[in-house]
Amino acid sequence: MPKQKNSVMEYRNYYLPVDFPVLILSGEHWKISDIPSSRLHFHNCLEIGLCHSCSGTMKFYSEPMTFKAGDVTCIPRNIPHTTYSDKGTESRWSYIMFDPAELFRALLPASESGPDLSLFSYRNYRHILPRAEYPHIHYLTQSIIDEMEHTRPNYQSCVKGLLLALSIELNRIQEQANAPESTCGGPTSSSGPDAVHSIPENALVISPALDYIEDHYSSQFPIEVLADLCHMSLTHFRRVFHSIMQTSPLDYLNSTRIMKACNLLRSTEESILSISEMAGFASVSNFNRHFHAVIHMTPREYRNQMLFARQKEGTDVRHTILEFSGWMEPESDPL
């Protein structure tokens, strides 16, 4: 049997500010070509997309679903997917990347019975939401994009309220998709307003480890914990993890900690020592060493550089994404 295509995974790690963990990617240059990618990609946060023009196909584990102008897409973290436009066209998009758990931490109860606004606990997803069937989803999404683009006074408070309303509505839609009457017919791979995508049992087998690292990076734990979560031996886990992430579990954990430390250095006045502890490093010397290896400057130099950058107008949106692991521009050609 020939190997299944799209077996190569690409991880895209978006840098979300700690005080307002929302990122907007929009503009005329955010166009998706008609060339299908040889890779599926996944990311570290919830992605809400709005297709402004044309139509095309999204794939999840090689299952195709069609989209058209006006559709809103909902992709939780750690869901491999790819997008390409119909032949001869380039669809234009806007994307909202955000972390509901952090954004709404002070607004929602911490109990496990609360709504899953991050949406990654569901087995079935309604990824594509047509405007005709979900006009309120389109309205909320477009309103958020407008607020983020124009940055009027108090826009962050407005965006936070709109995102909370959008997240609750998306949670209701996904709950309905996971109701018994919605899944009794099995997974759906066709397009259309009723298309529901079911995650295969063996899909992204390291997802439990990625989720654990995202939620517990500030704690000390052995790599064996991650292997156990994925029901693998330590040797097999390391091999599988590297084949997907192109790095070792420990290096990925340290890179995650560095990303969180960069966020704190940019947005707080905490001391370097405090930030090293908050990011999960056992000592400040260990933190300095790993930070310099990834960012190529000391934490203090990075903080000073970011302070200088904030004083300048027109900061490039790409500076909010870690260059060593992020998505710098829309993909136009497969590798």
C-alpha cells in the first residue's frame, strides 16, 4: 500500500502577548494560492479564519472540505490541516489567533464543568461555518477584525467582549456537533453546511504531550510523563515526537519556556530572576543559556530591544511571531 500523502507535519508557534493574547493576521497579502501543500500544519492556539473572496478546499488528515467567500473557519490548537484555493484563484483571508483560556481567565469559573472555549476537547468538529447558516458567527468575526484593524479607543475591551460572545457561540455549535444524533452516522468528509470532521483515534498522537507542555511548562517534570500521556515507551515517544516536530521533546519544552519568557519580558516589569522561575527554568543561569541559544541575545538585551521597538511606530506584525518556529507569510508554494 503506498504511503498516504500529507504525512509531513509543520508546527506553527504563534507569539501571543500575555496581557492581551490575541493576534490578527489580515491585509491584501494574506492570500492562499491554488497550489496544494505537501504538508499539513498545526499551531499552538485557536485559529478563527474569515474567507473574504473566492473558494477552495481545506484538508484535515486528508479529508477535504470546501469553503467559499463569507465562510468562517474554526481550527482548535493541534489540529493538522492545510488550505488551498480553486484552480486559477487566490482566496483572501483574515485570521484571528488567540488563547481563550488566558484571555478569559478572570471572566469564567475555573471549574471543569465550565464551557470548553478552547474547543480542543471535542472529538468531532464543525470546522467550516457558512455565512448563510451562521450569520451571527460571520458578524462577530468581522466585527472583531474591524476592531483589531482600526484600534479605536478601548478596542481591546471591545474585542474581548466580542471574542467571548464568539467563543460561547462556537462552543454551542461544537457541542451540537458532538451530540449523539450528530455523530451516529459516522464521520463526514464532504463539504456543505452539515459537514462534521471526526478526528481519527491515532491522529497527532503526540497531542496530549503538546497540551501538557502548554499547560504545565512552568513546572518541573520528566519527559517520561509526556511519553506516558501518549501511551508510548520513552524511546518510541522521542522518535515519534522528533519525526513530527523536527526537534526533541526537551528542546521543544525549553523553546516553549523561552517563548513564554519573551512574552513576560515584553509585557511586564518582572525581574529576570522572577521570569526565569515563571517560565519553568531551575536557575537563572540555565535560563540565560537557553535564551541566548534560541534568541541569540541575553534576556536583558531582548527586553531593551523590545522597549526600543515599542517606541517606534508601525511595528511589523511579523515581529509578534517567533521567527524560529512561526508562520511568517501565507504559504504560496509547497516545498
